Amino acid sequence: MKRPGYWTLLIGLYGLYFIVYEGEIMGAMLALAILALAFLLHREKRPRNAGGGWSRKPAEGKTPTRRSKVKYIPPPEKEKLAMSIDEAFAKLPAQMMSRSGSLFYSGRAAFHGTSDLYILGLNPGGSPVTQADETIARDVADWHDLPEHWSAYLDESWQGKQPGTYGMQPRMRHMFDQLGRDLRAVPASNVVFVRSATEAALAAEKASLLAQCWPVHDAVIRQLRVRTILCLGATSGRWTREVIGADRLIDRFQEENARGWTSEAHVAPDGRAVVTVTHPGRADWRNAAADPTPLVRAVLDR
């Protein structure tokens, strides 16, 4: 039960006085007049709300008592920080780690600090059958034992050849020599970490593989503040553009030869660019007519 307020006691005392000394009618009339005055004074002390009505909140500067029914509204939660590269990697499913494949094509130093460029192929080449023991888990263990400044395009022996001399390696070296950048300092990986014999076999698992692999790339992009993603081949570029929403074409290079293959640059609403170049496993960038390096440079310099 609520305790009587000040005005209630005052009205009761005055009413009792006039009932005893002035008569019941006069006492009742005066009590009603005092009650009306108390009601008006009480309304004037209540603050108006934004809509012009009367608010139930206590006046500004007053502290609500325990009897107050003012609802507590907690402050908005702070925005959750994006996962780090290590955290994202730790969340890769164990089932994926046991599959044939690989993770990074650059040493650990390339994944520290900042980098405006990130290289993404589609997925590791080869056969998941004959290379079944070359699992992602094993690749990661080997990666930690490699020098911090290392690049698969420069320092790894492919097909038993001299490091940096086989397949697409010389073409990658050509582009980055022209750009004046050290491949060992540029983070590199594949959109999908799992090895497949054909692109069609990979496409059958596209949705699930992207859902599992992309958080690692998102962590790399955010942590290193990547602004440009260099995608090797059309499929790598298309899948990457779909994920980050890079759908506005900003530049294009067409080979000056009979086949006329094109490389394109698209930008996302947040300003991140995806440069999709012809795959260096098929196009020889060392030939000026097929070299997309000027396109890459233009996007990096924008």
C-alpha cells in the first residue's frame, strides 16, 4: 500500500478542521477546492514528452526511486570485431583439413602488417586421389616450418624443376617485377583450399566450400586492409566478385592477338576492387600483346 503524500495529509487535516469548527458542508467544499488545486500543481511539475503529452518519466535531474516504473534501456552493444586470421583458420572444419589441398602461397610475413593487394587463384591443381596424403592440415604444418619470407611462385620446386621456373611461375614473376613488388611480401592463396581434378568437380561443391573457406579470406582482407584482390582466371574472379559484391566494371584489357581474351576490373560499393586476369597457366604474360600488368597497375594506382 502506498504511503499518503503531502497533499493528501494537508487536505485531510483541513477537512477535519472545517468539519469540526465550520460545519460539514463548508468543510467538504474547502476540502474539494484544496484537492483541485493540488491536482493542478501536480500536473505543472510533470515534464512534457516530445509528442506534447504528459510524460511518466521523472523530471530532468531527478533520480527515480525504487517505486518508479521507468524502464531501464541498456546502452547499445559495441560492434563485434571481425575475426583475426588465426581465429578464422581455427574454425575450418576438421573434415576439410583432412582433404587434399593447400592454404597459403606466401610465407607468414606476408600475412602481418598491411597489404593493399591479395592474390587468389581458384583452387590447388593436381589430383586429390594421387595426392591424397597432401592434406590441408599437412600443408599448414609445412607452412609454419617455411621461412617467413617465402613464395610458392619463387621458392617452390614444381614438377621437380628449378624453383620459380615452371608453368605459371615465370609469368607471375614477370608481372610482379613489372609492378616493382616482391611476391614474398604479397599474401596469396586460393578461393577454395580443396584440391580437385576438374573445375566441374569443384563447382558441384561451390556453395559449401565457399561458406567454409571465405571467412579466412575475409579475415585476411580486413586484417591486412586489402583494397585490391587479384584473381587468377575467370572462375576465381567471378566467385570473388559474387561474395564481396563487386559488380561495377571500371576498366578492361583485351589481348592484342587473334583470340582477344579479356581481363577486367570491377569495384564493390565499399571501394574494394577485384581484378580478374587471364590465367597465367594458359596466357603467357611475358608477351606484351597478352600482358594484363598495365590493368593491374592502373587499379592499384587509382
